[in-house]
Amino acid sequence: MPAGAGVTRDESTRDRVARSILTNGPSSAAVLAERLELTPAAVRRHLDHLLDEGLVESREERVYGPRGRGRPAKVFVLTDTGRHAFHQAYDDLAATAIRFIAEAGGDEAVGEFARRRSAEVERRYRELLDAAPDHKKAEVLAQALTADGYAASTAKAAHGEQLCQHHCPVAHVAEQFPQLCEAETEVFSRLLGKHVQRLATIAHGDGVCTTHIPGPAPAAPVTDGESARTR
């Protein structure tokens, strides 16, 4: 084996582990091992290295809804340093520009900037969403967001779906200016034609941006009188 080949292979696998966390959100060692077809021991070794470098951190898994018995699983998420490794170097310039807008025009000016920025995203996504059937709209939105660098996915949830954005190219800016997240949520509502609810954001340290999308309203029960009229 050429000198250094083992190190290069280790670094490549380690990058796969980190990228899997980026793409899929908080993940346990067991899930990573299954997803990447690695042994649990190999995954733990790479996670230990990423922890030592400050690229990932461990935390208890967040559970939405009733919690089952037993201790919550330990999951691994990217740190700010880890996210920087995936090309967020322009954040400082963007934050400086928005601070200038805030100083010149106040919070309302920042809000208007955020709405205009989101309106451009809405314009680009509108044709895709309008062409999708209702039951596919969330999935199509996730695909469009992924193409823009948000590593988005959907999952079934109680009374609807969850749209998860596992990466946010503007997370550090949104941490300072939450108007960006608010405007994005409004766009999701308009594109999907539903009132969506933001449950968590990367900007607030949640590891993944999670938006609840309500499902169809349950059918109203048929009363005896209505049954009789339809017979």
C-alpha cells in the first residue's frame, strides 16, 4: 500500500460520515453505520476524530410528541465549525451588508429585504410546485431546496408532514436576522397553499430546520339526519 494511502482513505470515509450528518440531519452511530454500510466500530472511530476536531457534537435526540420509555438516543450534529467546512465563508460579508441595511432603515428595511429575497425564491419554485399534485408538493419543494444547497427532505408526521432542511447556507446571518427565517416560512405557506409552522431552526441551534406541513382536514362525521337524507 502506498505511503499515506490509509490516511487518505480514512479522511475520505470521515468526510462521508460528516456529509451524511449534513444531508440527513442528527444521526446516531448505529444509523450512520447502516446508512454508509460501515461497521459500528469504524463509524465510532471516525466520530471520535470529528469530535476531537470540533466538527461534530453529540446531544440527546429531540423527540416531537410523546416520548417512549428509556433514555433518548445519542445523536451527532455538525457544529458551526463543521458547517463552515461546507462553504459558508461568505457569511461575514452578507451579515455586514444586512447590518448596513438595518442601520440605514431599521428593522422594517431588513424585513423588506428578506421578503424581496424570498420572493425571488418563490418565483423560481412556483412553476415546479404548481405542476406537482397536492400529495407531492412538499417533496418537490424539498428537491428544489436541495438544489439550492439546503439538503432538504420530507418525513411523515402526525397530522401531516415535516419538511427538514439539514443545511442552511445562511445560518449565521439568520441567527442575527431572524427576518430571513420568517420570510422563508411565509413563502413555504404560499407555495404549499397551507399555513405551515416552523418547529426548529439551525439558526437557533436546533441542528435542523423543521417545518410542519398540515395534512388534509379530516372529513366531518355524517350525522343520522344527513344519513337519512342521502338514503
